[in-house]
Amino acid sequence: MLPRRQCQGTNESGTPCRQAPLHDEAYCFWHSPGHAEEAAEARRLGGHRRKRERVVSGAYDFEGLGSIPEILRLVEVAAFDTLGLENSVARNRTLVAVAQAAANLHEKGELEERIRALEAVMSTRPDPKAVKR
């Protein structure tokens, strides 16, 4: 098995870069002198994207898709934006899709709450395997 090639550059903290180098080069894309301008532009665009994400997140009160309430917030934003459009068949189809997504999320949220309540009740019961006869 061949050893994995590693970029000869170092990161900002001085530790070796762990990226694979470009083909026939000693450096990865980020450390390659021949790609310095492209790497700088990619970093700049990445910064713009993160800034735009923070602005949009604040404007829409949107924090991500990690939980049912967060996903539901995205569905609500889509519903409000779609309701603001001129009436059309496409608008109506989108509204139906938004309503179906919201209904599914509410159902899943309700089931999640019921499971949590059952688990809470079950955790207070003694373990049947531990009871001696």
C-alpha cells in the first residue's frame, strides 16, 4: 500500500497541512503558489457567503434544519413568501406542498412528544429483569 501524500504547507497555527497535494505538486490547492489568486478569491467568496448566511438567518429568524421547529420555520417562510405571489397554478401547487410538509412536521413533532412522555413514564418503573422472584 502506498503512503498517502501530504501537502508540504503549514496552516495558520504552524502545524502541517493535512490536505492531499495537487497532482504533480508538493502543495494542496490552498498552499500552491500557482493557485494563490484562486485560493484568495475562494476565501473571499466563502467569507461573503458566511456573512450573507448570518444576514438571511437574522432576517428570517432561521437557525438551520437541526430540529423540527427549525424545519417548520423554513416551511413558514416559504408559505409567507408564496402567499405574497400572484395567484397561479404554480403558486397553488407550492402552497399545497408547503401545507403537506407542515402537516408531516406537526405529526412527527406530536409523535416525538408522545415518545418522550412514554419514555419518562417507563424510566420511573422498576426494571422487570431486576425484580427477583
